[in-house]
Amino acid sequence: MKLTYLSHSCFTLETSTHRLIIDPFLSGNPLATVSPDEIECDYILLSHGHEDHFGDAIAIAKRTGATIIANFEIATYCAHRGAKAHPMQPGGAWRFPFGRVKMTIAHHSSGLGNEDGTATFLGNPAGLLITADGKTLYHAGDTALFLDMKLIGELDKIDAALLPIGDNFTMGPEDAARAVEFLNASLAIPMHYNTFDLIKVDPKRFVDAVKAGGTGTARVMSIGETIEV
Ligand code: NI
Ligand code: MN
């Protein structure tokens, strides 16, 4: 699979047969270098309903005909607004034409902010395990560190783990390095940092903490960079 980092928690994934995008927050994202109009994809995967993850999902889905894969509440919300959507919930897996997606738990929240200061409830946050072309990628979404990551790593061999390191709203670099140990992930890639002042973090702290932990390898992807997983 070809993995490309588009900043924040947004990645595209190109399998041998399909194009996927995860958490397509591009409009209003100060680090994004790609406009949502340039995205061509078959599936859009969402970890939770916060604006910095949900982002341009509906606009991209309606323009491209891509199917949104998300929790039940987000899928219903998107379907009601004219997008194709496939509902899932944590613990469940489904075989799609490109491969398997399993939703995992995440410790966070998932409301979409309204203009009047209230939030629309959009179910529970999730992590995403994506298996395609014989490789498994774990996108943790936004989450605190949790011990059940050990179970996630035991049930599936994780080739690459995409982990939030920005602190304040999610794990910071040291907790994320502990997550790499729990998950037993071969490769760890940091995300969800430096987009806003509240999540300003030097990713070197994460790389050093993973090195000190002695398991796995951390790699900082630059924005726009593509690697083979
Ligand atoms: Ni969030
Ligand atoms: Mn977030």
C-alpha cells in the first residue's frame, strides 16, 4: 500500500485496487497543501466526528461518489446529506472490495460543533485497522493511551501505526511511544501535531521516546510524502 501524509490526521492510502482517504481535514487546515477538490478516492474513512477529522468528507464523497466508512451516527448523518455511507461500530470488521476494515475503541469524544455552541452527537470515536495487500495499518484516530492497545496488537500484526502525538487533546509523544510498545507495531508514524498552537510538539520527542523504548521504529513523514507500507 502507498501511504501519503496530507497533514494533521489525514492520509491517503493507495492499495493495488482502490484509493482511500482517512480523516480528510483539508479546508481550514493551515498545514494542508492539497485542496479537497483535488482528491480522487473510492472510500473515505472517518475516525470520529470532530471537524478536524470529518473535514471535507461530505463534499469529497458527493463529488467523487466515494463511500464514507464511519460509525453508525456519522454514517447516518452523511447519508442524510446525500453521501454514500457504510456504518460500523468498534469491535466490528467488514470486508470491502479493497480489504478489511476493523473499528477499534478510542478514548476521546466525537461531537460535531454547531454554530450556536452546541454539538451534534456523532457516536463514539474509533480507531481504524485497515488490512489490504497483505499489510495492516492502524490509524488510532484521536485517543488517550489505553492498555487494550496490547490486545489490538495481539489480534492483528500491525505493519504501521499512525499515532497522535500532539498532547492536550490526545496522547503526547511519550504516551504515544508507549502505544508503539503495546501495539508491537513495526513502524510508527506521528500525526495530529503542530496544526494548531494547542498541539505544538516537536516530533523528535516521539522518535527519541520510541528509540528509548527499544521496540519498533518511528518515522516522521513530511507533508506530501509517500511511503510504501
Ligand atoms: Ni478529536
Ligand atoms: Mn482531532
